[in-house]
Amino acid sequence: VEVRWSTDAYDERALGAFEPVGFSAAVTGVSGALADCPPGYAGASCASPVCAGVTTLTAGDGGEIRSNAEGTRYAPHAACGWRLLLEGGETHVELSFAELSLEDGFDFVRVYSGRRADGSVASPPGYNAYPNVETSKSEYLYSVTGSSLPDEPLVFEGDVFVVFESDGLVNAGATNDGSLAATGGFEIAYRALRNVDREVCAPGFYGANCAINHCVGDQRLAKGLAGRIKSGDSKNYLGGASCRWIAELPDTHPNGGAPLVGVSIKALDFDVEQSTGHATTTDALKVYFVGDEDGLFSSLGDPSAAFEGQTLAAGDEVSVVGASPGKANLVFAFSTDKNNASPKRGFDVRYAAYYGDDVLFCDDEWPCPTTGLSKCALNKCVAPSSGGTTNEVPLAAILVPIFAFVFMVAGFFFYRRKKIAKSRLQKKVIRDTREELQQFRESVIGMRCVVKPAGPTISPSDVAVDVHEGVELLGAASAAKWYWWESPQRIHAHPVIKPPCWVPYDAAACAKLDAAEQRGAGQVYLSANYLVDLRTMTQTNTRSGFERKIMSEALSRLLSAPPAPERPEGVDADDDCLVLDVGAIVQVARRQGDDWAFGPVVHAAKDSAKNDPGPGWSRHQGWFRMDSTETPSEDQLAELQKTLGGGDALATPSYWDDVKDPLMAEYFPIRSDSQEYHRVVDAFLLTLDRRKFKVHSVQRVQNIGLWQSYCVKKSSTVAREDDPSRAERKYVRNWLWHGCPGDVVPKILQQGFNRSFCGENATLYGKGVYFARDASYSTYPLYCAPDATGVQSIFAVRAVVGQYSRGARDALTPDIHPEPSGIREGGTAFKRTTPACQRIKNHQNGLRLFKLGRAPQATTRAICSSTRRWTTSTIRPSS
């Protein structure tokens, strides 16, 4: 065995509680066979109380598999597999869940097939238990998350491969009150079965014993003219589902020989999430027609039809064409995104082969039209016969109306009962949705919706806007000085220059450049032939392609001096006013009388501007008038809830204490012998000399309003990425440090970070709030000036850094993201690979959790953060 250990400069992806640093391992030779570890343990000597690697077991022996030892929690970043093999005449594997406590929606137990139909060994990607055998890809069969045990054992045909995977955050499920369970993981009892008769499942149930109430994997349907498919049997279909059904249709109609044209679909129920103007979804039922089954599920091509949202309603009947005698395999595919904003039942549809309007399918539940081909004969609609010409009244002519009347009465009775039951179900769904939304409404603190805009004003006469090939063309009067670079050979032809070779633009061109810069336009046309790019500071001749450099004497100008923003009486002059865009949701952090409030933007309005609004204004947090806002509507709260990914996204940690005012910061002392206390101290002293510091106290700081602002900003940041889970691991930092003068500590505790009172000591990488990876950086007196008593204050924060770029002195905002989205980077750094210091432009990206400090021969206080707690510490140098 060869053991290798390598590290980078810093653990960029550390999540959860602060982890121990480094490792130690005892090397021991083991004689004979490896130990047969009990369930929940792993390793050569079974000393590890969590699962690891791939374990091959014989299902006929029976036994248990566990994610971890009993009475513990499972490991973060777990990736474990168990291959259960059948022997002899064994045909099926039965799995019975005895325990289940996983983080809902993030940690999963999944079941895959262990062999392909051709008998070859199959494994999920990354779980090959046979290094010398090439295995094929496993077929996905089942998955479960959360804490709800399956109602009965699950039975699967053939060998199975059970996989357990967890992320790096929570490692247990939630209890009924929403707090984290004391233990986490799962326990499954397994055994082999022989000659299991596969049950014919009722619509909406799946598996060999019909124990799964949601669709999974690929299903083969019986060949025939018609059939029925259902997404599941629950009030809310599964997120992340990927299900397919295949049915072979007759090439020609058995009663007449008409060629296959397509399929008719009749919706018995259809309740699928719909895309809106504010949110999109990929939930859809798609219909395909394919030829032979070779590669059937690997390359389906474009669908013949796709149904989502309100495309279908119960009772609707549609025809989908695209089939032919050579493409007689019908495939339904249902895929869903991660979650639903409100519970959705899914779908229940019937289908029938369609051979044209002259050859319609019919049966007892799918009647023929009332006119024309109105008679059903051998599953085909035909014209009714003409009958006899005698004067006798046939007995059938008497009995049929009587039976029809009785049938209609009975049918109306049952229809009425079904209608009432459906109405009650719909009312229950609506009631449940409203209750969930009401719970979310009650959980949010101080949320208000903007109904009147507010911000700096620019006179319309100062700026004229036109559009030229997608680039702003501006004109205005300005005294700013702009120059273009002339070649040294031609500089003598210009009477006025700025040494060595800069030629000034005329006043009109300066005004256009100045206005474009103030509005944040990336490019501006000076004329039809000259295009200036303000991002690269170049001018290009559009006819020849020749490029010149440009420059400006002033990097920060205003088009015209806007009036000073109105502020409430008695507030600090450096407090900004908040720019309000109609439709945005803001949060009240504190009030000034009845007319004014201070707080951040927690949910930006659609198409809101991103440029710097100028002195005295902020797009992130500041003072605003209460009469410009109102209580959010249900639709607005539902959209915010959808953005957050669920109703519990704003929930505070379960171990927080009760607070008197959710909008005020409160302190809670932490005992020096607690694990929480030592986690803070160890984090702070990681890059400091432990001999020079002595910690005196630790306090947890709780501010529910600021916690919710942070949660919203985190959700919106990671949601911009294709994989939000990976983005959270990439962009969330738990132990960043910020030193500041003691007189601004109360402001930070109550208002959050603000560059108007943070970042005054250093703007080398741009104007904003600075955070250091190492506490040793933040304790430097330049950033952390002692107060009158010699106390230094240092915050440890949890922050969402977003994409970052290299900083530039006095820059107001980070660079534009290089991808086509045009979104600005989240912050800047002085080293892009593993930055030791980062500047964050949005003040709500940082959340304070602890407070620490240092001062020679004096008591020092400091504030630091952990994953889900706020703590304050006081330290003193020992020397």
C-alpha cells in the first residue's frame, strides 16, 4: 500500500462545522483475511464508524447494511456502495428500511440494477467493484431521501447495487419540529427471494411488488392498441424524477388494416408545474415515436409533443402525429426539476393508437363521437347500421332507452360523487399550499414590496439615448477630458496635445464618452465609423479595423450633480439612502419613526440596474420611506419562496435561543468548556501564535433579520449557476475575517457590512468590504485600529463570495463576468487562484458570527463566525 498526502494553499471548500487540521495514521501489518466488519463500520480493522468504498455481499445470506454505526451521524461527502448478488435459483432481492434520517433533497440512498439484460455486470458511474472487469452502466431503479420510511419492503428483480451519497453540510434528517436529529443515516435489511410472481401494479405504483408510489426508471408496457400511464400516487410528485414508458403499437389496425399515424391522448388528470414570467421549470411529459429498439433510450431525438403546466386539463383529448409503420414504438418521457413551488399531483393519462380520423379507437371508457362514427365495434368507431323496414317495434328499441336512462341516472350519480371527491381534493391541495405560504409569510421578518421608485435623478435634457446596432449612442455637454493616442510620426499635425502623444477629443465626443461611462455602457459610437470600448479603453475604426488606445484624466465624474438624497433626521451623514425599484422586496432592519426604515434589498426587481448610483445612494441597503413600500402579496412571497427553493430556506439554526426582537442583535454567552467555544478559538488561532493570545469570553450573536437577508442573497447567487449544489460548495466561505475600528462594531452588528464605514483604511483592490482568509491578516492594526481602551474588534464571517476577479485600486465594482451573461463578478481578490484576501461588493453577502480581538497588554474583543452560529469572543495576548 502506498499512502500519499497533498494539499493546496487553503481548504476553499470547507463547509459545516470547523474541521480538524491535518491527520495522523497508525500503520500496522495484518495477517490473514480482512475482518468481516459489522454493519456501519469499515476499514481493515473495522475501526471506522462510517461506510466507505464498495462492499460485495451475497443476498442469500441475509443481513443489514448501514451508512454509519448505530447512535452516530453519517459522514459528510459520503460515497458508499453495496453490491448484492444472487446465487442458484434466487431471482429477487428484498430491501426493508428499518431506519432513515437523511438531509431531505441533498443526501440520497439510490438503488441500481447489478446486471444488464444480457447478463453483463453493471455498476453506477464511479462504483465499479471489479477493477479488472469492464462493467456497463447500471439501470436506475429507485431513490429515497429525508426521514419518511417506505410503507413496505421493496422487491427488485436480479442483482442490485445500493449507493449512498451525501453532501458536505448536514449529516442527519430533521425532526418533527424542524430541528436536526440526534442521529442520522439509514439501516436496510436485505434478503434473497425465489420465484416471485411480479404483480400487476395499479396505475401510479411501481416495482416488483408495487411498493413504490412514484415512477422510477424505464417501464415496458404491453403491446396493444391502448394503455394508461400515471406519474405516481401522491399529492406532490418526486423532484429530480426521470421516468420513461415504452409501448409497441400495431403497425396497422387489426380491424381494417389502416396504417399507424400517431397516438390519441386523453387526460384523466394533469397537474404539472408551469413556467412563469419569474421562474422557469423543466417539468414536462414528452412523446416520442421511434423505430427499432436498438439505442432506444439513449437517443430519442426531438419529441413529437411536450405537455407541461396548463397545456392539458382533466378531460382534454389531443392527437399527436409522427408515427408510421416503421416508427411504431411509442415512448413517454417524464422529467422534473429539483422541487415544486407548490404541491403538484403529476399526471394520469390514457393513450390509444391513432390511425386517422376515419379509424378511431373506442372502448367502455373512451366513447365514440356522438355523431358520424358513433358506434363502437371491436375497439373501432363505425357508423350505426340502418335497421329494418317493418312496422314492428324491435324489443331492443324498447329496452335500450330504458337501460340508457337507468345508466344515465347511475352515471350521473357516480359522476357527481367523483366530482365532489375531486373538488374536495383540489380544495385540500389549495388549502395545504396556502398554509405553507402562510407559514413562510410568518417566518419572514420585516419584508416589504416596493411600489414607488426612489433614486438619484438625471435631467432628460442632459442625456439623449439612441440605439445603434445594440450599442448606446449618447450625447451631452461635459467638461471631462478624454484623449486618444496618436502615432509619434503624426503627432506634429495636431496643434494641441497632451505629452507624449495624446490628442484631446472635442467637447461633444467627451460628453458622449462621459455619459456612457456614467450609465455603465460598455461601448459607445462617436460617429458612424468610430466605436469606443470603455472596458478595454480602445477606439476602433469600423471600416479599417484599426485600433487606438484612449484615456481619461478623471476616472470618477458625474453627468450632473444630483440633489443630495433626503434622509431622516438624526441619522449619520455617511448612511446611504436605498435605491428603490418597483417590484423589489426589501427588509426592514430598523425604523426611524413611522416614515423611515433602514434595510437591504433581499429580492431585486426584474431588469433592475446594476451600476453605481452615485454618492449618498446604495443599491444594496440604506434608508427608504415606508410609504414607498407595502406588505408583499401572496404571488410576490411565492416567487421569493420559489427562489429560495422551499419554505424552510429562511429557518434559523435549531440551537439558537429565543430573541426578544428579531430585528435586533442579541448576545448569548458561550461556556468556555463547550465544543462551540473551542471551535471558534481554534479557527481564530489557526494562523496566529497561540502563545501570544488568551481567550477570555465567547458570545453568540443572533440577528434573525440579517440571517434572512444572508439566506436570500446566498440562494440568488448560487441559483445563477447550472449546478446550485456545486456552486454552494464553491462560493460559500465559513471562516473569513474582517478587522475594523471598535466604534463601527455596533453598526455592523445591527446593519450588516457597509462600505460607507468599512474599507476606509485600504482600497488597493477596490472600494468595498474586505475579508481575509487568515485571521493574522485582519489583526494588523492598519485595518483593526484599537479603541481608546486598546481593544481591537475582528469579525469572523460566513460569506458568499461569488465569482471573483483581480482587484483594481479604488474600483467601485468588480469586472464583468467573462461569460455572455454579463453579470458582474461577486468580488475581487489580489490572487485569483487561491485568494488570501477578497473584497465583496454586496454588503449582504457577509454574515457575522463571532467577535475576536488583540491588543498588547490589554483586553481585546473579536467577532468570528461558524457555519450556523454567531459568536463573540474576547482575547488577550499572553505576553
